[in-house]
Amino acid sequence: MQFKVIPVVRIFDETKAKAFYLEFLGMSLEWEHRFEPNAPLYMQVSRGDLVLHLSEHSGDCTPGSKIFVNTDELDTLHREVTSRGYRYSRPEITTAPWGDRMFEVVDPFCNRILFNEG
């Protein structure tokens, strides 16, 4: 039996969400869905095996959540992300209390993504 978990992350602004997830984190837009033109947006973004659903729907999830992402290429990811010059985030690699190396980013909606390499 296999499972694949896809976190749903609350967003409030399509433009800010795309700037953060697509431009800053380098994720790809897989698809977008709206029930009608003025309805809230629901979309899927991915980067490698990391897949997220981003939702403007108020009942889907809570803003201010945290996602823990294990990676085996923390330095490469950090160099890529910081080289993009996103003005609202300048993450630094630190050593976590559990001894792994990590860095954390916060999206425009107070959701945190912790990238961890152990």
C-alpha cells in the first residue's frame, strides 16, 4: 500500500501566491480550477515530488499552517531560492534543535514551509 500526501494551503491573493510559489520557490503550475469566473481559485503546484494544493476557498484549510519537507539537496535548493531575490524572504540555513540542517520560508499568507536535510 502506498500513500501520497498533498497538503492544502490557504491563500488569499492569486498574484502573491504565484509570485511566491512559482517565481520564488521555482514550483510549476500543474492546473487551476474555478467553478465560475469570479469564484475562488484552487490550483496545484509542484516541484519534483513536492505537490501542494493552493486554495482561496475559506473552508478548505487554515492560514498559518506549517509544512515540513525533507530534502536531500538543501544547499542547492537554498542557493536557487535565495538567488531569485524575493524581497520578502531571505532564508538562512540553520541547525535545527534535532541536529538536522534546515531553512524556513513564510508565504504571504503566514504559511510556513520548513525544508529539512538530515
